[in-house]
Amino acid sequence: MTDTLRATAEAAVDEILDDLTDRRGLKHEWHNIDADIQAEIKAAWADAIHKALQAQFEACAKVAADYAKAAKNQQKAAAKIDAAGHAERIEIIIRALAIVKGSEP
């Protein structure tokens, strides 16, 4: 996932640079910057974007895990309620059968 987030961050930097260098004055200034410095700037921006994306991804993963845990707990609770309901119905049937036979349990 980190590779995908990193590629996304680098693509975002490319989009930002496309926008910046499409503006009067900024295009000229960017192209006057040494290629090594441009690469450092792009890497720093990509690092910042990647860090933000990673934090957001981790927060979303935690929320998803919390929802999954809550759903599992809800399923367990529903199963207990269902089991209790079955037990109650069985008890009612046993009582009804005993009444029909003439002897209450």
C-alpha cells in the first residue's frame, strides 16, 4: 500500500508543478532552478503528501477495523438473542405438550 500511496503523492506533485509552471512568472522561475534542487523540492513535497495520505489511510483502516469489530459484536449479540428465543419457544412447546397430555411440567 505504501508504494501506491507514494505513487499517488508523486502524481499529485506532478499535477501541482503542471499548475505552477502554467502560470506566468512561476514557469520561468521554476525552470531557472537547478535540476538537482527541483528534484529535492519535488521529493520533499511528495514526502509531505505521502505522510498525509499515510496518516489518512491509517485512520480510515482503524475506523474500518472498529466497524468490523462492532459488526461482529452485533452478530454475536443477535445470535445470543436468537438462541434465547429458540430456548424460550422450546420451553413453551414442552409446556403445551404437557398440558395436552394432562400433566404440567
